Amino acid sequence: MDESKKAGSAKRRQRTEPVDQLAELPEAKRGQAMSSNDRSVNGKQVVQDAEHGGSVVQAGEQAPLLDPRDPKTLALLRQRTPAGGYTVPEAQLVGIIRAWGAVDGKKEVVQQLCGLLIERCMPEFQRRSWGLRHRPQLMEDAIMGMIEQVLREAQDPHETFMTLNFIHYLRCCCADNFGRVLRQEGLSYRRDEQGRPAGRPQHVPQALVDRIDVVAEDQEDAVGQPGVVADPHDALDERLAAVEAQRILGYLEDPMDRQIMVLRVLNHMRWDDIAKVCGKTERTMRLRYEKALVKLRQCIEAETAAVAQ
């Protein structure tokens, strides 16, 4: 029993020794030791003497305030690890950007650091927007939206998601901007309750949607007035039908085949009149119409099967 009590008292003395040693330090050293533990408050970054190589502290971890104007520091910021990442990770780079942003007169340094951050993110931007490669302007619009959002939130000290999990943040940013471009151009799919694409996409550009909305608002105002009868013909449905017809006719590569289809199906012209307009015989018009009709049917069936999968 005496030996167990002695062992317990020895352990208690070992646990209390660090506290006693801190209490026995001189006033200046004890204040310095305590301030080193209190440099991070609520996960915020603190800049100490940035002009003389201060440090950035985030979540209790001390990191140097790297200056990209130094060639060695710039090489360090671009250095990669054997695993494929960067020696200075993106979350730490965001912390350095925010720390330099808190220093007056260091706008050029912040811009250079932001350029390095975008340089790292650009491969992911291009990969996530590759679905719009057939529309280069839309692809560029999506990438510019991604760049603008990353730069804005990298300099916002209240944005903590990108510092906690930068890879997941970057993927969400790319998905949001890619979806925004699709919605603006009417290329997004309607989705069911499980989130899967359902039906055909609404191929209506944003410019046409704006004009359609204006007409719809005018009709609603007219309906709201007493004594005014609403137009039985819906201009919105007619415009959408015309846009869909133009999209389907795009499957025909020959302009004459598209003209024959429009004159026969949409304008309901006779075969002899169509032959006069196209400068061909009536038999040629009938044969080309039948071939074009078969091709359109095959393309629509293939499109429907692809959407159903």
C-alpha cells in the first residue's frame, strides 16, 4: 500500500511540474511564453511585423509570411511534392493572401499571390468546363466566373470553407459556375425527384428567354385589365416550338433539304410550287423529302434513347 501511494504521488508531481516551471519563470520570459500560445484567436490569422518577415498564424499553426517578390520564395510556392501536390498547400496560400491583404500598401504582393493561386486552379477549371468545349464562348464565360469567385472569396476573411477543405471547395465552385452557364443558355435538364435528368434540355438562349418574358408580362398586364380578352394563342409556346423546329432541322446538313422540309411541313406548299422555288423536278423534291424525313426520324429516336439512359 505504501509503495502504491508513493507511485501515485510521483505521477502527480510529474504532471504538475510543467505548470510549476512556468510559474517559476521570470516575468518577461513567462509573458513571452504565454503570448506564443495566444497568437491564434478563434482561428483568425494574425500578421506580426510584416515588414520584417513576420508570420501568419492559423488555427494554432505558425506559418511564414512568404513574399513572392523573392525568387527563392517564388520557387518555393511553385515547388511540388513527390505525391503531386504543392509544398505550400492552397489553404496556406489563401492564408498568406489574406495576411498580406491586411497590410497597407501591399496590393501588388496580393495580386501576385492571387495569380499563383489561379495558376494552380486553372487545370481544374478547364477540366470541369470541358463539357462546353463545343461552345468556346460559354466555356470561357464559365472559367471567368470560377476565377472571379475564387479571387473574391480568397480575400474574404469570413470565408472558412476554402481553408478547411480547398479541394472540395474548388469542385463546388466549378460545378456552380458550370451550372449557371447552362441555365443562362437554356441547356440545363429538368430533373426528377432523385436528381436524374428527365426529358429533353431546354435549348433556349438567355437572349430569347428575356424577350419571351417581356411578351408574357405584357400579356399578364392585359389580362389584369377589366374588359380585355386574353389572346387564345400563347406566344411563348409558339416561340418555343419554332426554336425546337430549328434545332431539329439542324440535323440536316444540306441547306436544300432543310428548305424542302420547311416549305412542305411548315408552309404546307404543294410539290409543284416547291419544285419551282428550288429549281428542281417534282420527283426530286419528293425523293429528297423522304430521305430527309427518314434521317430526322433516326436522329430523334437516337436522341430520345440517349436521354432515357
